[in-house]
Amino acid sequence: MAKMKAEKMLTLFEELAEKMQINIVQGKGDFQGGLCSVNEETYIVLNKIKPIDQRLNIMAKEFGKLNTNNIFVQPILRAYMEDIQQDIF
């Protein structure tokens, strides 16, 4: 995936997270990242030292687990999420 497109998709995922009241936390360390809840707040934790494609995959996988039926999701994101979900199964 081209870096520009990847950066744009990361921004679109961040906007979707904001709409869904999900906090994006980026940190460095020895972890993959993923979805978690703390004190009734939802977070997606990303490891910013991982390549952008891996961070996008985590976002797609975690958003794919959530109910996005009543929320507008950019078609490019929805397609990407569906692709990632198919790769998992």
C-alpha cells in the first residue's frame, strides 16, 4: 500500500474512532496493540514503532468487531475492514 494512501486511511480510522467515542492511544513497546476498555472508556492501542500497514490491520480488525451499521464508514475503510476480516478466517 502506498504510504500516502496508508496515512490517509489511518486518518480516516482516527475520524471513525472519534465518531464512535473510541480513544486511539499510540505508544512504543513490545506489544501488538488492539481494543480494550478501561473504566467504561474504549481504547484502541497502537504500537507506533510498528509499520503503518500493521497499525492499519489492527484498526481494521478491531473496528470489524464493532457494530458500525448505524455509523457512516468511508467506503474505502469498510472495504479494507472486510478484506482484513476475510484474511483472519
